[in-house]
Amino acid sequence: MTVDNSTVTINSNTIHGQLLLRNHARVYFVNNSRFYLQDRARIVGHEPFSILGGMIADSAPESIIITDTNSRIHDGIGDFIRFKNSHVEFGRQTRIVTGNQDGRRWGGIGFLNCDPNDTGENINFTDASKIESNISGIQSLEINNSTVAFNGTAADTLNITGIRRFFILENSNVRLNHVKYDSNSHAIWSTGSFVEINDSKILNNEYHGLRIQNSNKANSRNIVKNTIISDNASSGVLISGSAHANFTNVSITRNTSRGFLFIEQC
């Protein structure tokens, strides 16, 4: 299904208050569409993503949702939503969940060219796409050439848990405020982008906690403040390539491999 240059709002007043995906549903929002999830509404998916004739690589940030129609990965199957050249707002007390009783993850959500700012400077997070919902039970959360603010609060933390991977790709700008990224398969992985993390926790993940690879400007320094990075199965923080980062009042403890790992040009 494709939503083209249109506005869709899902809230508790709509039927069942949810967007339900099953049977390998693919939903595309394109061309200045706007999507609002409000007032305890949910997005519920079912079908996991798999590639016809191959496996999905985790050794590199390989997109499974944001990809062109001629790619091998695009020929896969599964439920997913892709927002392209659109604006998105998932409101507080909304949820992204799996509908599978056994906890199987469905494909996921991707953002492509949504509220982009490719300069890495004067980033307007106020008018950017916003996520205030808890997220669980998806394989992939992908942000590509988009500006997205994840907004929790001190009283109402935004929880991202039980997902396979979180990729921030290709000139994206992402801010995480009061986010708990807990018990996921892989790190928050930012490559060629800018990420700002404030008052958050990155805990108990099965690989690194945070990985920063390159930056979207040579002088753009990723920012991590007032954050705990702890009990991750590999390194707490991995920085590689031409990446730059400023850490202020950050606690990095009890990670299985290392606290910090620097490789290549740092």
C-alpha cells in the first residue's frame, strides 16, 4: 500500500486504535505525506523479514527496509513501513510492538529523506520527525538522510527493547533524549551521520552499546551527555573511521570486552 502526499492520523478514536500489519504487508508513505500516531495507538506487525536466497548481514550496516527496488534485499519478504520524503510523529504513550505470541520480531520501520539536513550544523530538531513511543519486537529501525528526534522525559523514559538493530545512516541527524536502549541484539550504530544522546541509558545489549563510524562533516562532533553505557556484551563504545565524539558526564562500566574501542582513524 502506498500513501502519496496525504495525511494519516491513528488514535484511540480510530478502529481498534492501531495500524495492523500481517501477511508480508509493505506500507509506503511518500511525497510529503504526514503520519501521526497518537493517544495510546499502536503499530502491530507480525511477519519477520527474510531475504529470498540469502542471509541478512550484521557485520555492516546493511539496510533491509531502505533500499532500491533492484536490490537483492528488496526481494525479501516480511512486514515493514517505509517513510520517504515525509514527516512522522509517534506520540507519547503510543507503542510499536509485535503481534506474535512467541515474540518473533517483524521487519520494522525505515525513514528515508525525512526532514533532511545534510550540513550537520544548525540542526532543527524542533520541526523534525519525532518519536515518543516505546519500540519493541522489530528487526530493524533504520534512519537514512533524515532528521529524527527521539523524545522521552525524566518521568517517562522512551524504551527501545528487544529489537535486532538500530541504524543511523547517510547524513542523518538523530537526537535521543531520555531513551533507554536495553536488551537489543546490536548497538546503536551511526555511520556518516550526527547523533546526540542526552540523559539516556544503553544497557544489556548483545553486542556493542554504541558504535559511531565516520561523521557527516569532518568537524561535526557527535555528543553524548549524562548517559550510562553498561553491561553490554562487547564494547561499551566503538568509534571508527573519521568519527568525532564529545562525551560529558558519561558512565561506561561493566561492558564485557572494553569500555572504549578505537579503530582505524580516530
